[in-house]
Amino acid sequence: MLCTRDGQIKITEYPELYDKLVPKDHMLRKLNDLVDYSFVVDELRGKYCPDNGRNSEDPVRVFKYLQLKSMHTVSDVDLVERSRYDL
């Protein structure tokens, strides 16, 4: 999984594969199309030092993790594990 500079998660180098595996009417795909997650980056911009210490996790990805946790009953460990293998 790769993250682009604009905070979008790029799942694969082959987006047509994603289009074939995840239905267009899937709830999470619709949610991703409807919500502009750039507010997360804007809200947290002043909270991190850009040149000291190690880089943080992508805040949009972390927000989406929290969103999924609120929608489904899964533990933190299960959520991260599923995100590695489930589109």
C-alpha cells in the first residue's frame, strides 16, 4: 500500500485490478468518493514537526482506520491485519 503526497492511498500500481475486485456500489467505495479527507491533513498540519524525529503515519489512513473501527466491531490488531490483506 502506497500513500501519495495528497493523502490518497494508492493500493496498487494496477488500479484496474481494484476496479475489478471491489464493486462500484460497495459502501466503503461510495464513502471514499463522497468524503474529502483533506480536512484531516489540514487539521493536523501544525501538530507535527516536519524536520525533527521520524515521520508519522499517514493521518488520513489513521482516520480511516478509526472510521472503520466505529463501523465494525474489530480490535486494533485485527483492523491493521485485515488492512494488509483486504482491499
